[in-house]
Amino acid sequence: MADDQERTHVTATEARAGATPGVTRYILAVSLIAVIAVMAFILLS
């Protein structure tokens, strides 16, 4: 069982065990533009 008096401190990168490349913001932007284009097409048709 772990001892509560001993704390382990790690950096954020070590805690998540990987890198965060930031691809999500590009996917979100492209999806938003696509939805706006489709809605505009439907509205104007």
C-alpha cells in the first residue's frame, strides 16, 4: 500500500505520457467551416 506521506511529483508531460500536437484545433476549424458551407447550401437551395 502506498504511503500518504511520500508524494511523487511529475511534470505534466510525464503525467500524460505523451505529447499534445494540437491537431484538434485544426479538425474543429475545418469541421466548423464545412458545417457552415453545408447549412448555407441547404438554405440557399
